Amino acid sequence: MTDAAARLRQTPVGARFKLLYGSGGMIDGITAGSLTYFLLFYLTTVCGLSGTAAGTTLLVGLLIDAVADPLIGLISDNTRSKWGRRYPYLLYGSVPLALLFGLLFSIPSWLSGTGLLLYAGLIAMLLRLCLSVFMLPHVAVGAEVTDDYVERSSIVSYRICFNMLGTFLAIGLGLGVFMAGTDGLLQRDAYVPFGWVCAALIAASGLTAAFATKTVLPRLHAPAPGIGATIPRFARELGEMFRNRSFVVLFVAVAAFFVAQGAAGALALYLNRYFWNLSTEAVQLVLVGATLGPFVGAPLTALLARIFEKKTLAIANFLAFVVTQAWPPLAHMAGVLDPADSLVVPILLFNAVCSGAALVGVAISGQSMMADATDEHEHRFGVRREALFFSGLTLAVKAASGVGGFIAGVALDVIQFPTAAAAKGGELSLAPELIRNLGLVAGPLPATITLIAPLALLGYTLSRQRHMAILSDLAKRPAAAAVEAKA
């Protein structure tokens, strides 16, 4: 760490950098949105896999990828090049990711059975690995480009807004363009152009974010002195990471949340199409509503972050998310909210906007809290590990999302959802009990699991005041070390 870099990190980065850097968040939004909302439906209802087979295949790939994430983060933290630790991964990571995305939604129609399982599982796993190679260094740049407590939240809010824009584009291109119409979701050929258009957007976003990172290289931290990312060092630093209370608390909260949302997201199309009996256009409107929420939630969170602790904001947003997720299905089951009512779509849309606003509040607060935890880690252990820390969060997200997706796939088989009839484009006549069970799995159950997250955050103790004290002490260490060296 040089004095010049430290001084630069005390100055604002500017809106231009935030916009260009934040655009990289579209990659995560497009990828996560597409895999969450479309992939299980595509593999089961369109390609013909059973829910359990599809869920198991995706779970295994996610778990392998999740375990690899900390190693990817450590490698990035220790990379030594003329372009620093992060820029090479951003520059070269997005194009392979884009190609794999296109291939995932272009499964040959002649593949079936084991061949289909292997193709989908392998491509999905490689896709997620490439996503980590890009996103972990990308997120780490946002954490280390400034030392300012509030500025970090601002940078995260830009990235999250682009993330949600990516989700918006994925849903809009899918349901509004390529899969539009009554049977559009069931047309296999519609998924191929969807995949490749999204792939082009992924590549463009990644290269833009790489350009932005190149402009701030003088601000970024250099790798700590030492040997490369050997297995013993990897194991030691993983141990240090899980000895950090702040990280462990955030890890548990994120894992609980994404187990719940992995199941809810994978079942979203089924819920809106068959529980609420919405048209494809109405499904698009409701799903897009969640992506509009951040345009309310992001500026509101940025404003409130100047007044309240990040922990307080995160807990409040988690609780708001629980409410928005649980009440609509329960209201329908209680006979209060009738799918035939003309107000049901506006109500679900408004609820989705509120849910999206709460979600972005959680994301901004949580990622900014993790950035602060990396300062605490340096204070305790003497090294900065932004990418390793965020890889730990990514591990929780992916492993938990895989479990949630697996739960969703098994649930479809357990409640005997007639996916075969749906794949043929036939009209489905669902028993009331099946409809009720679908609503419970996709609404109240995930909301109940989500409650674990705010309860876990009660153990987070890194306040604004403590963080300022940590930064003050870190700033004094180079001078103290110089004096000690002279002595």
C-alpha cells in the first residue's frame, strides 16, 4: 500500500466511474435472472427433464462452483501483474462467460436423458465458474477503490442498480420479446436467440467495467508480500476468514436468504402462471416489477445510510421482504385475493416493486457491510482479502441457491405437478390442493426461512464508529512501521 494510493482513496471517485464500473453488475443480473426464472422451467417443461433430475444436476454444479469460489478469490487477491490484481480478470473474463450463456440456452433438441443431464450440468457449472472469475474481482474493486464509509454504499448502489437492470432486461427480452404470447414459454426455438442476445449484452457490460477499472488502478491495493496461493496458505486464510465474526454473521444471513429465494425464484413462473393464473404478459409485468423496486430502494437506502447503521437498514429490509413474499399467497388461500379480480395484477405488481426495493436495500447494506469487514480483517490479520471475503459470500449464495433450486425441483415432483402436459402445450387442470401446495412452497415457506437472516444479523457488531476507529488505526500503521524500521 503506497501513501499516494491511500490519499487517492480518500477522494471521491466520481459519477463517471460509478456508471461505467457499475455496468458490470448487468452481467450478474442477466445471468442470475435468467438462471433463476427460466432455467428450471426450460429444462423441465421445455426440454423434458424431471424436476428432481434438473434440480440435482444444477445443485451439484453449483456446489462445485461454490467450493471453487474462495480459491478464485484468493488467486485474485494474490495476482501480481503490471495491471494489478483485478483488471486482467475483468478484461478476459466476460467473453467466455457470454459464449457459455448462449450455449446453455441452445441445447440441441436431439439430446435427452443422460446426454441432456451432462450437457446442462457441465455448461451451467462452467458458466458459473466464469461468472465468479469476473464478478469476484469486480466486486473487490468496489470495496477497495475507496476507504470512505458512505462512498462505498454509493458505489454498491450503482452496481446493484445495474444488476437489477440486467434482471429487467433478461425478463423483458424473455417474456416480452422471444417468449411472448400464450405458448411462448413452451417454444424451444425461442430460447436460442434469447440466449445469444443476452450473451452479447454480457460481453459488452464486462468490457465496459474493465475499462472503468483500468482508470482507477493507481487507487487499488497491491497484493500483500508473500508466497503464491498454495494449498496450505489457502487453508490458513479460509480459517482466518471464518474466525472473523462479522464475516460469519453475514455468511449465515446470506445463506439463509438464498436458500429461500433459490426455491422461490425457481418456482416464480409456475406460481404466476398456474397459482395466479396470469397471462404471459401479466407474468412479465409482475416479474419486471421487482426490477423496478431498486430505482426506489437504491436512492432511499443511500439517503438512510447517512443516518442509520447499515445493520439496522439490512434488518428492516429483510423483514419487509418477508412480508411482501408471504402475504399474497396466504391472502389467496384465505379467499381475500381472488386471481379473477381485476385488481390482482396491480396488487401483485405493487407488491413486487416493494419487494424489489427491500431486496436492493438488503444488497446495498450487506455488500457495504462486507467491505467494512475486510478493513476489520486487515486490522486483525494484517492482510486485505476483498476478493476472498466476497467469494465467501458468493459461496453462500451459490450453495444456498443450489439447495433452493433443488428444493423447487423436488417439490414439483412431490406435489406431482404435470410438467409433461405443460411441455406439450396442453391446458392444465390443477386440483385445489396442488394449487395450495404450490403457493405454500413459493411464498410462506421461503418467507419463513428468510427470517433466519435478520435474526443472524443481530450478532453483527461492526458499527460506523468502530469502523472509523479501525481506519484511523490502519492509517497510522505505515508511519509506525517506518519509525520502527529506522530504529
